[in-house]
Amino acid sequence: MKVQFTERFLEDYSRLPQSGQTKCRTLLRELAHAEAKTFASQPLPGWRLHKLRSSPFCSLSLDMNFRLLAKIDGENLFLHRLVKHDVADSPHVNRNDSSPVSSALAESRFAPADVLPSLLALGVPEEKVAPLKNVRSEDDLLEALCELDESQRELALSLYETSGLVVPRTRYRLFQENDDLELALLGKQKEWDFYLHPSQKFVAELPSGARSLVSGSAGTGKTVCAWYRVKFLTTQPGGVAFVCPNKDVMRVSRERIKTLVGGDLSRCVMMVPGDASDLTMSFKSARHLVADEAQEFPPTWLAEFRAFVSAQRDYGFTLFYDLNQTNRLAVAPSKEQKAVGEIEAALGGLPHTGRIQFSINYRNSKEVAEFFVKCLSGALPWRLISELPLFECGDVVSITAQTEESAWSYVAGAVKQLRKDFRYGDMAIVSFGGVGQRRSLLDFLKGFNLPVATCFEVFERNAIMLCHPRVLKGHEKKAVIVLMPPVEILAKKFKHAMNGYIAFSRARDRLVVIHIATDPGCGDEEEGCEE
């Protein structure tokens, strides 16, 4: 059966004690695997199923104190309330069956045997989760969890249980033991900006002498983890240097890190390197280097950096990177794969370095992540790995406009629709075209009195950002509208596919993709600010 919930049911669930929530999850899994045609005639003994008098609902017993009020309709089981036994027959509780459904229990594709490889993909040492090696069933998993330490057990349970319940409208996850993710999603933008997935805390707090390469696809939270890594290292002897390849990314990171450390950056050196020596010179003021977007540093710089750290064993570093977002590609398409390979070899050649790979995509909704993985698989130089999205929010909208002028109308219409759920400052419009295309669109949107900014230096919180994909790199928006040529063009050149990858993955909740059928270009013109 497909199990669906009302908001009121979820509110009732949230008030249960932890033991009651555990029993409720067990019951929900049983219901999801039951068949509608035998639900009433062959219930499990523990359900204690009863039809309520003068009510559209039946009740199922959760324990000695609570009952679930439910209604079956075809293959759907609607859960209306979760109440104490003595009020289940009250008219004010069980008569109203018009409450809208806001969530559904989806069939999980995340099997018990998937827990171990997922933990290893997060960088958890194999020896710490060895009891999970022979897990095949849920019973095996429960037994193995008893042998893990508390932190690994909580992470494993979170991975397994959060794969089941999805609440599209409110992004509420019934199986999320830690409510921080939900609070961050439903809270203010600042709360989301600083949300770190619990599975990444161990990376942020590795010893200052550790040497790590941290890779992951867009949406896995590498940059946020880098900020928390810096915060941790400011509390350790020796200090820390933070570097990234361009001033736009640095502007965002400096603001976030300053907030995390309480405004005092005296123990943190921050810079955009101008040449290879800047990477090594940073160690004059710090014992550890944290680099974001490390794939942007030329292989020659990394070679010089490798020579330095090979001779200086006392220095640690943490390099975060994604080879699918590199700007450093040869002009000739035939040489692009070789260029990416050189960057990978340069990063992989660093001595005494551990590799960590993030695979939980918690910065994009499931729909957005699945859209860009499906759209760009095979078009990018490196395999996309973002296999475990944690929330849903609504389908990606993809439409084709026959002309630029009709595309502008689609953009204005999309903004109007998105405005029902988001502030203007929560939105961005990303154009693959050049400066001329964005200026034409800007003039059109101003005719609708829509507040639009085309440069982050003058960006206001209540304005829609309009820019090229590369300018939006390092930023996130709740809703993104992408203007681009037909999708098949992205497969013709890595640079085009990367622009698509960056643009699509900047959307947290909603993504609208508008293909311009008559536009053969992919933004090879100037990419910077227009103001």
C-alpha cells in the first residue's frame, strides 16, 4: 500500500516519546508492505484493527496508550491522527476526514546491504564498521548495529531510516532522528547556510596534522565542511590558512568563516593565490592549509606544492575538490579529457594523503539531484556521485521556448509562480548566453517591475540574481531558473556540460529549465558582472 499522512498526524508523531516513535516507524514499515485487499481481513495480530462507530476511520493500536486513525481508499492508506485511546472515539477527533495529505511513505530502494558501502563512501574507516560486512537483511543489520560505537550506529541508522519517508511540501522527514536538517530547511536562509551534515563532522575535526583529499559531487556540502574545518583548526595550535581560486568564492567564504569563528580572523590566513608560491608561503603563518575548489589550481602549482609538503612532514592540509567543476580545460575538445586527467594525477600524487568521498547530497532536493545526474551522466569528465539525497520538494520543470522573446515570457511567468513560495532574494536566473542576452532579459524583466541584480557586489537580499553559471558558483538559491540551449548541446563539450552542472546544482528546492530552441550558444562570451 501507499501510506500517506496529514500534517496533523505528523504533529502528533512529533509529540511521542522516543520509544513511541520507534514503534510507530516499525508499524509504518509493516503497513507499507501490506496489501490493501487483505488489510482489513488479514491484519497482523499486533495491529488490533477496529472500525470506529459513526466515523470514516478505523483505528490501529500503536501501544497501550496510543492509536492511529486511518482510512483506506483503493491502494492508499491515509493516516489522519495519532491519539490516546480514550479520545479516539471523540467526534472532534475522528469525524473530519477532509484534512489534506501532505506526505507519503515511499518504497525505499536503500537495502540493509547498502549501509556499509554508503558509510565507506562517507569516509568512515572500514575497521570501525566491520560488523556490517555480512549484513543482508534487516535482522542482520539490527544485530550488527549493536557492535558499533554510538556515533557510527547513529549514522548508519540515519542513512537507513531516512531513505523511507518523504514529505514534499514541508520537507519534513519522519525518520530523521535529528531534527536539525528539518529546522535548517524550514528556517531562515542563514540557518541553512551554516547547516553541516552530521556525517561530515569527523572530517571537520580531523587532527591538524592530517592530510586529506575530500571529493564529492555538487550538493554534497564540501564548501560548508571546509568552513567548519577552518573553524576547528583556529582552536588548534599553529593556526590555519584558507585558500580558494577566485575572489567571488572567497567573498562568500570569508563572510561565513568570520561568522563561525565569532568575528575574529586573527588565527586564519585567507587568500586567493596568485601563483604556486602562495600555496607554500601560507605555511609561514599556519600549520594547516584548507583549500576549497582545489581542482582549479594548475597541475604545475600542485607539483610545486607536492614537493614542498613531501619535504615538510609537519604540515597538514585538507583539499576539497570536484573535477566536474574545473575551469582549467584545453580549448580543443580532443584535449579536454587529458587536461582533467592531469589535474586528477596532480591531486592524487600528494604524499601521505587520505582520500574521503562525500556521497550524501543534502544541498539539493532529490528531484534536482536526479535531474542533473540523468541529464549530464556521460557528458562530464568524471562520474557523478550524489546517490543519497535527503529531501524532496517538487518536480523539476523543463520546457522549450522557440525564440528568445518567448523565453523571456516564460522566465517572467516562472518568477510569478515561484514568488508564491519564495522571496525574490531566494531566486536566481542563470543564463548560458553572453552579456548581451542577459541585458536584453534584464530590460524585459524591469518592464514587469521585478527587482533584478546582475552583480553580487551590488546584490540586495530582496533582488533576483541574474548571471552566468560561473558567477553563481559558490552560491546557493532556493529556486533557480536556467536559460540554456537544447540539452543535447551540453554533451558536445565538457565546458558546456560543466556550466549546466553548476547551474542546475545551485538550486536547493526548485529548478525551472527553459531551453531556447534557436540559441546555439553556450555562454562563451564574457561571464562577469554587468554592473
